[in-house]
Amino acid sequence: MEHTNSNSKYDIKELYVQFLIQDADLTMPIAAIESLIQILKTHNPTTSAEMINIINGSIKELTEGIPNSISLKAGCDIFYRFVIKHLTGNNDKSISSTSFESFKNHLFDNGQLFIDRSKTSRFKIAEYGTQFIKDGDLILVHGHSRSVIQLLLHAKNQNDKKRFKVLISEGRPTNGGILTLKKLREENIYCNLIPDTAINSILHKVDKVFVGAEGVTESGGCINLIGTSTIGILAKEKNIPFYVVSESHKFVRMFPLMPNDLPMLQDPLNFEINKDNNKVDFDSQNELLLESRKDLLNIKNKEDLLLLSDKHLTAPLLDFTKYEYITAIITDLGIKTPSAISEELMNMWYD
């Protein structure tokens, strides 16, 4: 990995961002692991204690310095546990009986394995999850998830070539649904983009729902793009299967009980912003979008038109869907019930 700034190799936040930029298929947990390995290579610790101190400090810097750190925290936890198990020799399969230098070299040389395994996991998920897609299904997906897309592509390209159609919610405020629409149409899958606000009015015609995850918690709940929990509640009310699609490296040691247990980057209940938000600057990038709303809302003056800019949104990016709204979790480890996630995390940490 190349860096233009000589100090960047010591900046784990910059390393993390660069890994994500350079590989569009890389997940946040794996980018976090690769960043930690790179930091260790740079500092080249000579003792186990020094290695653990570097890892702990880097994890703290990364999770506190990167917005939406829930997913990357899962990767940090996996890496930390991997190192501790091998250094302390709690695992019969560990290489901790060899010298510290041997272990360190092993860790550095096999960093690519984390990336390769993470990408393979999506194909495993697709193989397990295809069974839930039936010929003629109308499927709802929320926003953008690479694992959900891979599952849909696998179902389409199976030998029986299942025919199904997809409704994609736009996934505001990130509007990731547009990326999903682009990808699926490139693969000749029939799909349409719908506004998030239309979900309830059309959900009764949907056969099943697939959503991705930023993290799957110990309780079997799902942390994902804002709006996911609303869809889960509505799907439960209408007896529509609601599937979470997630790699196992996104299983995270968190136990939120309510939506407000999650960190909130933009708090809609913070009204202090009103003091500095009396005037609105026109954003040329939103000009066409705003103009398209002008006639629909019968707006006569530019000042009112500017109020429609997305820059005025104060919304959390993530929400929490409780386990009782989830039919099953489709992972690279197989099909899991929400109640099984706690056991999987126990196996990861205490086997």
C-alpha cells in the first residue's frame, strides 16, 4: 500500500480510509484489521506487551476517530481476540508455542488471508440464502448492501434461473438504493426504486424482505441503515419474512436494548443548530433535484425551494432492529436464528 504522506503510515484513520478507497469490495471490519496489521508492521513491536499496547491504542484511535464505527469495531474485536489467543496459547491450534518473532511474521505475511476470506464469505452467504428466493417473488431490499446484491445475483444465475423482481427503497439519507438499482439493472434484474415513505403502502404486495447489516448484536438484533427497524416492524405486522444478510465478521459484542442505545452522529433532538441556521446557501449540486420538486409542491419562489435541500436533514444514520422482528440471519456460517448469535460470539471469543 502506497502513501503520499510520510506520516500517513502512522495514522491508522488514514490507513483505514485508504484501504476502503482502494478496494470497493472491502468491508469495514476487514479494512480495520488490515489497518491494524499495517500499523504493527510500521512500529514492529519486539515484545508481546508492546504489540498489545499498540493494538489497544490503535483500536481506541480508530473507533473514536471514525464516524459510524460499529462495523469496524467488530473487525477490531476479531483481530484483538486472534492476537490474544495466539500470544497466550489458549488455543490448541495456535502458533504461540513458537517464538514471538515467528508469530509476528506469520501475522504480517497472512494479512491478505483476511481480505480473501471476507470476499469468499459473500459467496457462501449467497449459496445459503438462495433457498429463500422463489420463482415469481417480489422482494424488497433497503438501501445498499453488497451481500444482499450478491445473493440476488446468485439466485438469478442459478441453473434454474429463478425469475423475481426487486423493489429498492432509496435508503435516505445516504441514498444508497440508487447504487443497488444501478448494479441490479446492469445484471438485467427487474427492479424499481421507491421512496422510503412509500414502503408501507406497497409492502402488502411484497413476498419477503432482505436487508444488510452494519453489525449483528449479541441479542440477535441488527444495526443497519436508518429505516431498517421500521421495515422490520411493518413486515412483522403483515407476516412478511424479514431476513438479515450479514458476514459473520460483523457479529459485534454489543447489547443495545433500544434504538437510542446507539451512538447518534446527528441528533434530531438537538435544536441548538437553529441559532446558526437562519440562512440557506444554494447548493448547485442539488439544483436539478430541487427544480424537479418545484412544480410538484407548487413552489413559487427560490427561497422556499432552497429549504428542500438535503443539507438540512438532522437524522441518525443507523437504527436497531430487535430480534423479534427478524425471521432469520443469513450468514457465511449458515442460516442462524437471532438467538444463535450469542452462541456464535461465545465460540469466537472463548473456544
